[in-house]
Amino acid sequence: MIYIIFENPQESRGQNKKSILTRIISFFIPRANPDFDNLIGQTRFWLLEFDDEESIPNREIGLAMDGKVLLKMPYKNNYGYWLDNRLTYSDIKNSFTINNISKEFFEEKWNKMN
């Protein structure tokens, strides 16, 4: 397994405002992350777990600036933000500045939310 952390891109933070049309459409279309959609834009750091360099993420954790766990996915009715994007480890590595983290650190954060 590969575990990484990277900072949420500045341009995607705080984009929780939706147009009226988007809100109407969202009402009729099931959301992939009903419990966490409003927190994705507030996420400062992402932790991702991969099987290997060619795989898509298995699990993801969103952290606030202070390191507090905001969300984890998949979890309950929430599929996942990065899981849904179908980006591989290589895609993420080539698009963001990533740092490897330990499995223990990932699991500690994962277990903070039950």
C-alpha cells in the first residue's frame, strides 16, 4: 500500500457556493457524498491510500488546516471525492506536491471518525 498527503489546491478551497440551477439539479440527482459535499471545499489536506502506483485511491481522508479530520470516504452513504475522479497514484503524483506518510498515521486519522 502507498499512503500520501497533499495540500488541497487553492482554487478548489472554499467553493461551496452553488448557482441556483446547480442546486435545483442537485436536488433531483443523488449525490455521491451526501454527508460531506459541503466539507470538500473546506478540506486543506488530503490523505489517500493506494494499492500500488497504477491504482485509484481505496480510501481518502480530508483534514482541516489544524489537522482535524473533516471527512473520510468511502464511509456510510459517501462514495468519495478522489475515488470518484478515477485518478491514479501517478496522476496525483504528477499533478500535486505529495509526501508519503505511514500506514499508522493514515489509520490513526481514519479511526478518528466513526
